[in-house]
Amino acid sequence: MQISHNSFIVGAFLFGLGFCLAGCATDNPIAVRVASYNVEFSKSVTPEQIGEMFRPYKLDLIGFDEAPDGDWTDRVGKVLGMTHSYVGKISSANHKDKYKTILSRTPLEQTEEYTMQGHGWNPASTVRAVTQIDGIPIAFYSLHICASGKDNGHA
């Protein structure tokens, strides 16, 4: 099994950001554990292997990029005991199985997909969902953009 942990760096940053957002605004901080991972259309590993990789982190939310359509995200969730998911409908650049998805421990509400316009791979999109953790609403986005230089990407 070959799983790249490079994308998990983004998740570590997001975890710190999520904790600060929740903890900086109240006397009773909560921890929100999130990650983002580019599965590269699952060409190297199964969803179950991805789930096993994430198991030790006890995450609340995961954003997947380049995820296959269908039940792929739910299969990761089954391994992790995360039963709520949202899969976007726009596959990046109309490629096969390059969707953005969200996996959550808590119910997802207000799910949406936003089309992005600009240079680079089109169509492109980001998915968003709102969930509540310890009574605090949290909006979570899963985003994957192509080249993001000054004039050549969606950023």
C-alpha cells in the first residue's frame, strides 16, 4: 500500500485553524479534527486502506479531492464510523472520478457545490457543507484547484 502523507500536511494546518476558530471565540474551547486528502482518483489504494490510514486521528471531517463518484466516500466512512457524506457532481475538467467530497461524523446540512470559473482545468468546483459539533455550526469546504499562479489558476 502506497499512501502519500503530503496532503495530510494541509489537514494538520486545517486542524490547527479549526481548533483556534472554535477555541478563540469562547471560554469553553472545542477541538475539531479535520483533514484534506487528494486521493488521485483512488488509483493506488482502496477506500478501505485510506480509512485505515486515517483511523488513528479520530477525525470529525475529511475533505477528499479527486475522489471517485458513487459509494467511494461512504466506504471510507464505514471504516472510520463516519456515516455522513456529500459528493459533488462536477468532475474536474470532466475527467473520470475527480470529484470533491466531504465525510463527517455529524450530519451535514446546507450542502452545495460551487462552480469555479477561470484559467486552468474547467469545469472546476468546490463543495461545502455545514455541520454542528458540540452545538457550534461549522461550514466546511473541500476544494482542489489546478495551477494557482497569478494568471493561470482558480486561486
